[in-house]
Amino acid sequence: MKTATGTSFAKIILIGEHAVVYGQPAIALPVPTIQLTATVTPRADHAQRVRSSYYTGALAAAALPFAGITQLVAQMLTHFDATTQGFDLTITSALPPERGMGSSAATATAVIRALYAAFDAPLTRAALLEWAGVSERAIHGNPSGLDAATTSATVPQWFVKGHAPEPIAFPTRGTLVIADTGVRGQTKAAVAQVAAALQADPARVTPLITGIGAAVKRAAHALATSDLVALGASLNASQQALATLGVSSPALERLITAARQAGALGAKLTGSGQGGCMIALAADGAHADRLIAALTDAGATSVWRHDFDESEGHA
Ligand code: PMV
């Protein structure tokens, strides 16, 4: 083993969360300005230690969610025939944890990249996504795989569960404002709530899920034709369905309402909801500045912006 570093990005689900678990498409984008780095440094002894803002100590002693990374690393060390190798694993992240920005998948992605580099092994995208599934399943139960697909990508992704993610072109105009409620999202609980609702009342819940899928397809068409007004309408339609599914929250609704009152073309929660972050679509940079001011006034604890022209591979 040699010293090596892996990086990954925050991700934002533009549209399609929750329905993606049931086979509907979703569109998600990496935010390269919000990065996570994992560095692995070999040690002379056999200790395996982690230093990060969520957990510091012996790798084997970590509780969930970090225990997902413990399982991942243990299986990778077996794969590399290096179970007794000592190392320090240092994780530096600009992503807020449990806010729907893919923090756990971004951690897994960077750790996998660092370990492959440390063992001088070539890493394919398919192998990376397979490995990320180890920790994501430990943390979330039944992940769609969307988070890992996006935190490991450099361009926006069209994603259908069980299929290889595909790049999707974005317009050169348009800005997303991302705002944090400051409340932790609960991915596992929110996913379980939708599953329970579906089981209890399929006649009511199935149309909400297929309705989100239909809004994702309208969003894809709007992206391809640079129609930001239609894109905003599809974001609003998906928010309506997500709120009916019970995965919005008062804090999210407050920010969504503030963004719409400030003229957002569309606004919705992003990620699993019940806390976490929301996104609002602005027509241009000046409009985004107004949305940022409105969201800050409404109590957002952090606000970021992502101009579509920062996404490589736009239409
Ligand atoms: O909250 P996040 O960023 O982990 O996103 C979860 C997205 C869901 O669609 C709710 C679940 C999934 O596995 O896709």
C-alpha cells in the first residue's frame, strides 16, 4: 500500500427521488464546487484508524452511518489480500451530512478511489458503483444507487435503477439555488415511510409515483429544449407529489414557499426529504441572487448556487 487520495462531489437530485426506488427515472447532478477527499496513508503497525468530522477512531469501532464505510473497507481489504494492513484514513468534506447531498455515497466513492490508487489497481466505473453499494446498503437498506452514480460523476446523470447511469445534457442557462433547512434528513425512515404507504394503499400511492416519473420525463424534455419555465413546472409537480407522499416537512415548505414568492421558476425538496435541502430554479444569476436573499431571510442555514453552465457536457 502507498499513500493515495480519492475525491468525489456533492450531488443534487434535480427530480425523481423516491419514485426512483420503484423503477421510475431520476435526474441528478454532481456539484463539483462542493468536494470530499479521502486520503489513505499506510502505517507501520496494524492499526486502522479514521479521522473525519463525523467519526474519529478505530475503523472497526465506528457506529452507523460510518459503519457502512467500515464494512466497505473490510471487504476491499479482503479483495486486496491486505486485511492486516495498518493505515490512517483521513476524510475532509465540504458536504453537510444527512442533508440529501449524498454525503455517505460521496464518502464511499472517495474511499474506494483512494484504496484502489493505494494498491495501484485500475478501477472501472462499474466496479466503483458495485463497491459503493456495499456501504450504501448497510446505511440505507434499499438504495437505488443514484447517489453513488452521481457523486462519482462529473456530468449530470439520467438514472434508472438497475441500469448503467447515462449522462444527460443540461442547458447553458439557468441556476439552481440549493438551501439547507439545517434539519437532518432521514433517508432510511423516509424511504420506509413511502414503502409502508405504498403497501397500505397502492391505489392512492402508485399514481403519485408514476406521476413523479412523468414529471421527470417532462423535465428531461425541458432540459433538451432549454425550456426553463417548463423545467420549473415539472419541479413543482414533483414537489406536490412528494408532499402528498409525506416526505416534505414544515421547514422545507417554508423555504419552498419563500423561493416561489421570490419568483423561483420551480422549487422542491431534494434527496429523501423530511429535512435536508431544497432546490429552487432561477432564470439567471441576478435572479439567483434574489432567491438566495429570500431563502436566507426565511431561515436557510446554508445556501449554495450551481449555474448550469458549470456542468460539463451541456446542450
Ligand atoms: O437523501 P439522499 O440524498 O440519500 O437521497 C435519497 C434518494 C431516494 O430516492 C429517496 C432514495 C434512493 O435510494 O434513491
